[in-house]
Amino acid sequence: MTDSTSIFPKKIVVLLVLLVTLILLLPAAGLTFGDPSTAVTDQYYIQNSQVATGANNVVSAIVFDFRGFDTLGEACVLFVAVLGVAMLFRRVRK
């Protein structure tokens, strides 16, 4: 029977995950909630999204038509992040 272990000790992985979580959540402490500011582009998207894209849903029109390449880039980043986490937690056979 083979004994498989992780590349990194469990305490290091937990500490790293907590540190990254703290770094990512720290900027949210300074955000203000409740009174969003409006921009000129908001009204443009609301008024022109159905005519320009043919989509009835404004959010879908923005995500898939106006910002399609950005959405594709985010999907690639998410895939690479999942691949990196899978590589961190893989088991090494001795």
C-alpha cells in the first residue's frame, strides 16, 4: 500500500488560504454601501441595450455583447485559478 502526501504541509496551505482571503477582503472594508452613484453610461446601457444587441435582459446584453472579451478573459483567469488550486492539492506518490 502506498502512502500519498501533499507537496505542502497542511498548516502552510491553511495559512496561505487565510492570508489570501484577508488580502482580498481588506479593500472591501472601505466601501460605502446604500447610495450608489449613477453614471452617464448607466442610462446609455438601459436605453440602448435592446436595440443594439437584441437582448431583452440588460445584464445579459452588457455581459455577453458589450463586454464579451472581458467575460472571456475572466473565464480564462478562473480556469487558471482552479488549475492552480488543483495542482496545490495534488498528491505526490513516493
